Amino acid sequence: MKTGTGWILIAVLALSTVFLFSNVTAEITNVQSVRQIVNEHIDRDALYLSSNSTIVDANGRTFAELNNGTNRVYLPYSDIPETVIHAFIATEDKRFFEHHGFDATGIARAFLANASEGGIDQGASTITQQMVRNIFLDHSRTYERKVSELLYAYELEQQYSKEEILELYLNSIYFGNGAYGVEAAAQLYFSETTNQLSLAQIAFLTAIPNNPTYYDPFKDEATHTHERKQWVLQKMEEEGFITSAEHNEALEESIVLHRSQLKNEFPDYSDFILAEFKMLIRQQENMEEAPSEEVEARVNELLKQGVTIETALDPDRQQRLVDSVVRELPDNAQGAAMVIDNDERTIVAISNGRGYEKGNLMYATQSFRHHGSAFKPLIDYVPYLEETGAPLTATFNGNPSPNCDQNSSKQTVGCVNNYNHAMPGVVTMREAFKHSYNVPAEYMLAQVGVEKALSYLEPFSFSKLNDEERGLALALGTVDVSVYEMAQAYSTFAHDGKFAPAHGIVRVVDEHGETLYQWDDVEEVLVWSKETNDKMRTLLADVIASGTGKGITLGQSGYIGGKTGTSSQYRDLAFSGLTDKYTASVWVGRDEGFVEDLSPRRPAMNIWETAVRE
């Protein structure tokens, strides 16, 4: 520290002490001692500024921005345009690169003015002091705060370069309407990045922080903002940062506001990703047993750190899927769908409901409904084939038993009815499957045993199975499942009977691109044999070729297989299936009432076609 500067600091502190004791005696007990302040080391962690986090698609393009009330897009000094720096230097602190945290001349002038007024009105704050006020202190007008401000500013200048201080300052100042920092302001008011702004736009933004309410661009046609913009340009010319010609050109430029909101192009997918992010944090930070509030707090903390969540989203497929759900369903119906990339085991598209908006019920993951016969492959056919090794030519009596007491509460094999009370007689397994006959399905479950059949479903973690009555009624798909669960389970048919969960999140990185979190590598679980899987793929393909799914035409080569599903009394329609590339599950229904009127339109199958078409 230079001797002259040291004497100035001592003089300023002495004057501050005099005024402190003569004018604000009531505050004496609350004043922190000068020595205590000077000895207080500034922790770099305290200078951390929260920043918006982003969610990007498989191509690295941002489709959603996240914040927790503080809209800030952090810019490193190297990315801040020189014109922005010049604008704030000219208007806020023209001696910034010369002083040591405070401007002694300005302080003396302010002190004399404040002494004559008997209060603290004039500030003479440097950029460093303003940054201290924004980050460490409050904005109260007391001598205590002013002394602390000077000392913090001096200490900051000893520990940080001018460039670091400017970087923090230009990312911390408030530009009104929830925007902190110059980059968030540029995006909010002009829908542009800072390096795309003109001189006039930069001067316009520079005008706001002095009084964000008074200079609010969205009020009074920004009259006050335009007036101060002119003053900013004048100061920039006076300091030699712009020429007279540049000044005049900027004055003539029209300022057109383009208000933007935080980006969230695909709320169906981004809300799912946020839910999955909580699952990832539970896994990676050993918080499996932690209360949801604790996990939520940890996630919010991370989202303030400007992380990037890299996902598997296919934006084109996502848009087609969302559009298809809207197109296929009337206003009084709902639907959901999820698409898995078989090769990557990633979730590439998801519809959480017709007209989904952020915060709504996520029908793909949070709604549990009956998928009817679409559940039969998992609960009836796979266990039966695996346990018996039966060929697809095996035959079954497709007719209900003639000796059933329909009034009996006791479950008896063969006493269910087929759809439309069909009486097909003896049928092969392939015929029973593609026409979705109930009687053979129930027989298979009875032969294997309910508990044994359920054991095949354990790797899929169907969350509602424990809530269901474990009886033969399960053979007809009378269990509440989600689209998410069905798509995960059906993806096993794409992997020779082996299962590993699919995820939407690929990894989470920090602002430097370093990996923070990614899913643990999980070994595939062999749920059923390849022989059984091959038979099931044949059965699923039969449904498309000549069964209840006939009519699906993707116009592409390769494998196509799936299964339709209808719950009792037409409360739900469903379709789950796969191609070589994708597995998808779809549900259609109403929160209240029936969907029989929708059945002829095949909405679930039409949505599925859109979901998997390449």
C-alpha cells in the first residue's frame, strides 16, 4: 500500500469515527470495530454468484433454462464486450483502474455535503464499493455501513484484480424485472446475447441499474430510460470511449424491446428431467433414505450453480409426439407417451399429457392406470413360456367354462369372458395372443402361479403391484401402471430378455464442462431367456401383421411388434411396442368417464406410430 493512500485511508476512517460518535450515538453498540473489520478475511466462496442452469438436448442445444428466483447468466470477463465495460466505467467510476477500492476525492466531497445536511445522502461509491454493497452488505444509509463498505472495498482490491472485480460487478448488478447481470438483462429486454448488442442498446441497459424501478424499460414507454441512455452516451464520449459520430449514430438508433421469458420449449420433457435429476442426486450422493425436502434443497442448491444437464432429447421426435397427442385427442381426453432409444437405452421423447404445462400432473410418470391386454405379455405369456418351454403352436380352449357361477366371489380358472363374449374354441397361442383372448391368458397365469409370474416383474419395479390383489384377475392387466413403467419393461424385448433402465439424463456438468454427475453403470439383468424373447417378438409382430394392431404402417423396413390394451368398461386405451430402433408406450383415457367413443379412431396406436417412426 502506498504511503499517500494509507494516510488518506486513515484520514477517512478518522473522519468516519468522528461523525459516527457525534451524529449516530445510538448506533455505537451495533458498530463493528475497525480492527475487527480489517482483520475479517474475505472468503472467495462468499463471492459466488448464483447462475441459471440449463437443460440441453442430444445435440447440445439449450431447450430449457432454470433458476430459483434469480435470473442470472454468468459471463466470464473474457466474454464481456469492451463497450459494456466502457459504458459502466464512464458512468459509474471513471477512475476505477486508478484507485484502491475507493475514490478519496469523491469521498471528501460527499462527506462535506453529508455533514452540512446532517445525514448520509451522497455516496461517491466506486464500482468496487457497489459490488461490496451488492454481495456483502445491505443498502442502508448509516456510517457503520459506509465504513464497512470502504474497508471491504480496500480488502477486495488487495485480493482481486480489477478484471475479476469488474466480472463480479457486471454479473451481480440488478437490471430490474428479475434480471441480475448484463447477460440476463440483454436476453430479457432484447432477446439477444450481450455480444450481439449495439452501442445504443448497451447504453440503454447501462441506464437501468442506477434505479431499476425508475428506469424500468417496460414502464412509461421507457421515457426515463431513454433520457438516461443519452446521458450515458455523453459520458462515454467525454471519457474518450466513443467518437462524436458514434455518439450521434447511437442517438438516432431506435430501441425496440423484445421481452423474453426463460426458455422452456418442451415442458413435458424438462419437468421429467428435473424429477429424474432428484433420482440421480439420491443415487450419487447416497441420499436414498433422505427426506424429500432434503433432496429438494440439495437439487435447488445445485441449480443455482449454473450446471448444464445433458439429455438424450430428440427435439424433432419430441415435437411430433406432443403434436400427435393434441391432434389425436379431443379436449376432454388425456394421453401420455414415452419413447426409448433401444441402442442407447435413453429416453428420447415424452408426452406428459395433452396441452401439458409446467407443474401439471405428469401423466407419463405420475398417472397409474390399467393398460389391459398390453400387460398380458409380461404377466401371462413370458412366465408361461419361460416356465414350460411351450411352443407357439400350443393349443388352448378359448371358450369360457360352461360351469361358472357368475355370482361366486371365488376365482375359478376359465370363468372370464373374452372381448365381445367371443367363443373361438380351440386356439393356438399365436391366435390367442393376436386376438387378445382372455381365457387362455388366465389359464397361463394359473398354470405358472401368480407369485411365480410376479417374480418376473421384479426388475421393472412396478410401483403399484404391492397395492393390487394378487389374484388371477391380474391376467387381464387389472393393475395400475404408468407409461414410464410400461416402456421400460417392454424395452426388454429389444435386448434378448435382458433389462437395464433407460434414462433421460446423460450427465450433469459444471460451467467448465467437467462432469459432476452421471448414472452408475448398471449390469443388464437377464429377466427371461433369449428363446422366450424370440417367441415373444413373434407374438408381438403377429399383432401388427394380422391382430388387434393391424393397420400400423410405418413405411419402413425392420421389426415392428406391439400389443393393444383396453381396460374394463373402456376407461383406458393403451399400446406398447417396439421397432428395431425404438420402444414406446402410450396411454389414452379420461380422468372421469369412458373412452369407448374414441376407440374406433385408434388414438393410442396412431400416437405410437408417430412416436417410433424414423
